[in-house]
Amino acid sequence: MDQSDEFISVKVEDAIGIVELNRPDVLNALNRHMVSEVVGAFERLDRDESVKVILLMGRGRAFAAGADIKEMAGANPVDFELLDPFAPWDRMTLIKKPIIGAVHGFALGGGFELALSCDLLFAAEDARFGFPEVNLGVMPGAGGTQRLTKLLGKTRAMEWLLSGETFSAEEALQWGIVNRTIPQSLLIEETKRFARKLAGKPPLSLRLIKESVHMAVDATISEGMKQERKNFYLLFASEDQKEGMKAFVEKRTAEFKGR
Ligand code: HXC
């Protein structure tokens, strides 16, 4: 889609915007430029009306084995302050369309944080997750301590974050980190099948449901309930709501337009 991308490849297929991490020689280690490219691609796909769902995956034998340790090794706090490397990560939270992550091989450190930034996660049975930062004398910085703890509670998150131990796709499923596990050879096919299912839904509903669910994670229940209600009202201003309900009454399949 954008020829200037160096570390990712992007294509649109059946209304699915597919972003593939493409540094397989280093297990898709995320350097700063690559993170900017991923977020830039998400933003372009978010604006593209032909795209309904975004799929993120990794080329080669891993999803992503973490932030690029070689790039980070010599950094000091002033470099970080000036480079503001987490600014693109913040922009990721503003993407309106559902993002599905398809994880195989390693999803470690920043790679796991990238996976946790997705709305849905499908994992190959061979996938391994974890935050090994502690073994490097650092810690997660792109939301790992927050997102894992919100998902799992303090007890489990503490154990995995402090020990740096990795865990399997099966454990990730048991703990509600991933939506499902899939044999590796079928991962992309099955994830695309699910993405196509979402792509047939009314886009405004997807958008406002995603926003409302994120409110449930980030805000108090009463703030989230207020936002949910406003989003519910807003959908009654859409043509898709009229079409969806009319089609139900007329016993036919609805044709959604995204407005
Ligand atoms: C840079 C990496 C890398 C990384 C792997 N590579 N992970 N390079 N940064 N995070 C490179 C290796 O140096 C090697 O390059 C090539 O990828 C293949 O890796 P191997 O180690 O040979 O593969 P293997 O023996 O299968 O081991 C796989 C592995 C191991 C267990 C995943 O690579 C590993 O432990 N990687 C580091 C994982 C990690 O600590 N992640 C957290 C990073 S800190 P060469 O040139 O030798 O072939 C972090 C902070 C996030 O993520 C902060 C917020 C963004």
C-alpha cells in the first residue's frame, strides 16, 4: 500500500487491511521506525473506507520477539525524553476499527505489548508469550504492566512480570489473553475467516462497540455506562440502523453502507 514502508508490508484483501511485520531475520524485533510504520499503516487503514477490519501478523517464525535490544542498548533517559518513542504507541489507542492480532511463535516484551494493543487475539498453538524485560535489567514500557494486570489481576501478572517466564498459547487461552488457539498451519486462514465475518457487520456499530468496551477497561462503570448510552443513541442516527432493523422485519439480509 505504501511503497516507503521498510519493515512492514501492507495489503487490503476482502475489506481486511493486513499489516505484516517484516523483519524475520531478527524475529520482527521492533525498532522505533518499525513501530511508526505499523501505527502509520493502522491510521491509513482506519481512514480507508474500503477497509472494515485490520489484521496484524508477523512474517517468519515469530510474531515479534520484543523491542530491538540492539537499538535500545546504548540509550539514556535523555534520548528517550527527546525521541518520545512511546508517542506512536499512544496513537494506536485512537484506531477506531477492530484490530485482530494473529500471533505465532514468540510474542515477547514489546511484541507482547503490541499483541495486547489489539482488540482480539488469535494464537497459533505454538505461540509463546511473556515479558522477559526483567532479564535485561529493564521492564515493560508500552503498557505491559498495566494491560496484563487489568486482564489477569495482580497475582498472575506479578508472577509473569517479575519472573520473566514465558507461557504457552494454551495458558494464554485459559487466562483470557487470547480469544482462541488454532493449529499453526490454519492460523491466518482462520483469522481471516473471522475478520471477514466482522467485515460484514455495520461498521459504525463495530466502531462504537469497540469504543464502549475500551471505556469499560479504562473508565469507571458510570462513565462507561454514559458513553455506552450515547453511542447507542448515536447509532439510531445511522442509515445502517434503519436498514438493519427494516431487513429484520422484512426477513431479508441487510445491506450495510457504513453510514
Ligand atoms: C534484537 C533480536 C531480538 C530483539 C531476537 N533477535 N530478538 N534482536 N532485539 N528483541 C535476533 C537475534 O539477535 C538473532 O539475530 C535473531 O533475532 C534470531 O534470534 P535467536 O536468539 O538466534 O533465536 P532463538 O535461539 O530461537 O531464540 C529466540 C528468542 C531469543 C528466545 C526469542 O531471540 C530472545 O530471547 N530474544 C530476546 C527476547 C527479549 O528479551 N525481548 C524483550 C526485549 S525488551 P542474529 O543476528 O544473531 O541472527 C522489550 C522492551 C519493550 O521488548 C519496551 C517497550 C517497547
